[in-house]
Amino acid sequence: MGTTPPGRIRDSILGYLGTIGCDASLDEIHDAVRADLGSVAPSSVRSYLNLNTPQKFVRTAKGRYSISRIEEIEPIASSKTSNFVQVGGAKLYTSDCMSWLATQPTNSIHAVVTDPPYGIREYSAQEQSKLRRGRGGMWRIPPSFDGHVRSPLPRFTVLDDDDRAFLLVFFKNFARLLHRVVVPGGNIAVASNPLLAHIVSSAFSAGGFEIRGSVVRLTMTMRGGDRPKNAHTEFDGVSVMPRSMWEPWVIARKPIEGRVQDNLRKWKTGGWRRPSEERPFGDVIRSSPATQRERKIANHPSLKPQSFMRQLVRASLPLGEGVVLDPFAGSGSTLAAANFVGYESVGVEKDPVYAKMAARAIEPLSRLDLIDPIGPQLFDSVAV
């Protein structure tokens, strides 16, 4: 286990306690630091708290701490978040999104559309190295058949109770940071999967957002449907779990100020943009996987198709005004969709390899003239 500099532990503890605005248990603080920095020994967190009480922290009860004076919070250094790449109406930062969010102005983002990491481990340096070498590890490397190469998928079924508890803390911290930055009525759309969507919903609810249902992306995936491993012949009539044919996107909203009409007038948010005067934005969207043309531009393991992203991004700003954020920008597909529909957007990507990929991919992805094989209904909703 590597040694984490005390300054980073300090910033993480102060950032977490400052964000939640109340006290927390030692275990909760350690989980938050672990979600922010990775492996950090509980003793390091405990020692820092003990050594800085009562100067920085107040012990509110046995094993519980809060910040002694809110003005003592030191903002996370923004030197790594000052540089960005501009591609059309999109700004792309190479930074950790938690640190980046902590430096942003209050009420500066109007919508969030993102596909975050879920196992957390699958986007660690170790697992990304395995993926890039085709070794698998946390990633399921599907076979090539029918002349098509399927993209890898993370093995969410390998997550244990500790991983899921860690995931809940991760998303709670993320939601609390977002809550300050997003305007009242701002829409949040978070890609998930049937095994973990309940964790995301719970975390965003705890972070102060209203859960507003989900958008269902109907698409065939490579998850589920398999016979029992090493017993597929003996139990050839059994699937271990249903074959997944849909992808849930958790939908949340920062509480509005007054009525929806009041919020729309003041903040330009509070609802969803209709595809047309006759038709509301619906919560079920049929979608094929990303096309081979898209994968040649950005071969990211979690690449979402522009045919889907353009609809979701367009709908996220009800009046077509404001800034869309993707804090886990990956290949830049959200930013490309925003450029296509004419919105301003901001992306943050921690991995320098993916950030470089996104910087190259945003423009060509946004220029793709797509005719989705599933049906023309996909594109009558992106007319601007």
C-alpha cells in the first residue's frame, strides 16, 4: 500500500465535512476519503483528526467529528483544473471531477448527463492496464463472432458488500458536490445498470436531489443469459440471470424554487425539452450499440451511441439554454452530442489517455450524419 501525502488526506477530510455541512462518524469519513483518494489506512484518517482537534475539528460525540469553523475549509487546489481544451462549444478538463467540482461556482451548471464508473475498480490504473493489454481482469472481454468485435464490459457481479457500500459513499459524495454547483431545477441523467441503479438513486436522494424516475435505453447488451460456469452442459436449460436488454438512466432533479414556471423564468430549468409541440420527451428510447464508425473515432469501452446521446442531451435543457456537464467525460460522447444540438458543455476526465481520446473525438463524433437502423423515431427528436 502506497503512502498518501498528509495534505491530500487533509483536503479530502475538509472537503467531505464541508460538503455535508454536519458531523460524521470516523467510518463515514474514512469511506469518503477512500472514495476520493483510493486506499488510505483508517489509522491515517484517525491520526489526522486527533492531531487537529480542536484546531480544525470538533469531536461532537464518541467517534464523530465536524469542522470547528466553516471558514477554515481550504479549497482544493485548482492549478490542475485551470487548463482545458476547447472544441466548439465544449470545454474539456483533464482532472479528477471531485476536485474540479469543489472549485466551481455555485449554481453554474444547468444539466448533468454522464456515465460514471460503477465498480470503481474497473477504472483503476491496474484494471485499465489489463484492459488495454486485452487481459480482462475486472473486464469481461467478449469473443469476436459474426464478424463483429463486441466492446468489453465490467463484471459488476464480482462486487461484494464492501464494494457496494463503497459505491454508495462514492455517489453520495459526488451528489453532494453536484448539488451546490447545479442550478435549482437542473436535470441529472446518470447511466446505470439493473444491478446498481438502486444505489445511485439512494445516493442522489441522500445528496439532496429529487428522484424523477428513469430513462430506459432499450438495447441488447452482453450481460446475463449465460449458463452456469463450468456446468453449462449439465444445466444447459438454465440461465444464471436474465439476459439484459435495457439500460436504466437514473433521473434526478435539484429541487425547484417556487413553481415550475417560476423556476423556468429564473433558472431556465425545471423540465425536459419536448421533441416537438405534439410529443413530450419519453422515458423509453430504443437504441442500437455504438456504430463501427463511432468506435473507429473513439474506441472507449463505455462509448454510448450518438443516436441516443443527442436525444438525451437535447432534452436535458428544457429551453435549450444553459451548460451541460459530463463529469466522467470518457470518450467525449456527451460533449459531442451537445455540440451537435448547439449547447454549451463542460467535460471532466481523470484518465489522461481517455482525455486525449475525447479531445480528438468530440468534433468528428458531432459531425456524424447517422441513420440509426432501429428506426427514424430516434431522429425526429433531435431536430433543432
